[in-house]
Amino acid sequence: MKSLLFALAIPFLASALPFSIDAQQVPLSDLSQSKMRSATGAVTSYRGSPAFKLIPKDPKAPDYKNGGPLAVLNNVRFRDGAIDVDVAGAPAKGADDSARGFIGVAFRVQSESRLEIIYLRPTNSHADDQLRRNHTTQYSSEPDWPWDRLRKESPGVYESWVDMETGEWTHMRIVIHGTNASLYVNHALNPCLIIHDLKLGDTEGSVGLWLGQDTEGYFRNLSISTP
């Protein structure tokens, strides 16, 4: 019966009610103590607000790894629930024209190389090209289901358009249950991206903050809620 009730609640998960009881706010100081991949982190301010900045390492550094800069929270085990966070991503200074300001959230992190990610490409949102606009949000799963494989094998299924501004604070809410995930942006009542076949299956892991290469990215107000 509990599973049935949860399934019936899925269309309304944009509200805080299903996960409000066990919501855990993650302090910025905790983010700075995260396990880092290809990155360092610092508590700073951005657009007048305290924020955590994830700082990519130089790709030429000896310990630079593929997959993008990542901060994985320590002592967090997450299976089902909701992850809320404000993000602000923009192409880094000096980045080439392919930079999009990639920024997002990793979840059910098994290791630095095995995880699920939902992220944004901010500069695509207002591009004067409909196909590029349709690539504003993205789901991918490391290591076997990177974005390019998903786009090639299932065009348009794992990405979508959403209205957002490059470099501005943008709220992401990711709701996960079993092998389903939904992304809500800027407190919308309806999801802009729906996934029904999370590639790692119905698993458990940590939560992380992720950047693509050539991105300047900031995070604030991270909270994790469980049923």
C-alpha cells in the first residue's frame, strides 16, 4: 500500500510535502569537505549570496580525470527522495564556443566513475536554434551511458528545453523513485525532464555536485529529502 500511495503521488512531487519531514539542509562548509574529482572547492559569494564554488583543475594536471569536475558528499546514502539546489553556471573565461556552462547534480553515486547525473546547459536555453534549445537539460549515466550515446541511440528522450538564464541562480529539484527521475526547474509545477529507466537501476549511493569542462559554477541551498 505504501508503494502504491507513493506512485500515485508522483505527478505532484514538485511540492515539498512528500519529503518535508526528513529534509536535510547541507551546510556550505560541508560541501567544501566533499571528496573531489578533478576539482577543488571553496566557500565564497556569488551575486550577493553565500555560495560554494566548484573549481575545475587544469586538464593538464597529472591527477586530472575524465568525466568532469565533481564534489561527492561524505557520509550521505541516498536511494529515493528529492534533491533541491540552486545552481549558477556559465562558460568560463577564455572558453571556446562549444562551452555551455554545464552544471548539475550527481545522485546514487557508487564511485567517482559510476553515477547518475542530471544537468543543465544554460547557454542553450535562449539559442536561436530550436535543436540546440532542445538540449538544455540532460540525463546521463557514467560510465556506460554518456550523453552522446543516449542522444545517438534515443534522440530527444534524455534531454529537453527549459527556460533559464546563463549565470543566474536557477533552482533544480530532482525527484527519484526506483528507476524513475523527474527534473523541476525554478519551482515549476510540472517536470521539464522525465526519466523512466535510470541506467544504474534501483540503487543507492551518495549525492554530488557536477560541472562540465570550461564552466564557472556555483551552488547554494542544497537539501536532500527522503520519504
